[in-house]
Amino acid sequence: MTKAELVEKVYAKSGLETKVKTEQALEAVISTVAECLASGDSVTLMGFGSFKIVKRAPRTGRNPRTNERIDIPACSVVKFVPGKALKEAVK
């Protein structure tokens, strides 16, 4: 599903006045979640799931073309853990 398709579906279900306002609301949610994660906070949406930052340790990888070993530095990644209601809806 693309962002435009998501806006269309949310618009149909939400009762917001226009698709433009629906897209603005979606953008506000996405940017707020990104800001919270960037500041180190986690975001929990009850029934949907939670987003949090997880630190990955440095590790050694391999270039599949040359079989050369490469060092992969430590980094932070976003982890999503689905909530119970989302898990049940997907089953």
C-alpha cells in the first residue's frame, strides 16, 4: 500500500473534511513519531504496537561479490513490536 492509498482509506473512514487534511494529519503523526524516536523516546500505540530504538553492536560482514570481509559499525535502528490486537487481526 502506498502513502496515497493509505490517505484514501483513512479519509474514507475518518470523516475528515478533505484528503488534504487527512494527509496533513498522517504527516503530523509520522513526523511526531520520528521526532520522539530521534530524541530517544519510545512510542507505544495501544493495540497497534510500539516503536523503539535498539542499538546494534559492531560486527564483521562479508561482501557477497568479492567474499571480502568488512567491518560494519555499531548503529541505532528502529524496532517495531506489534501489539496483541494487531497480531490477532493479522492471523
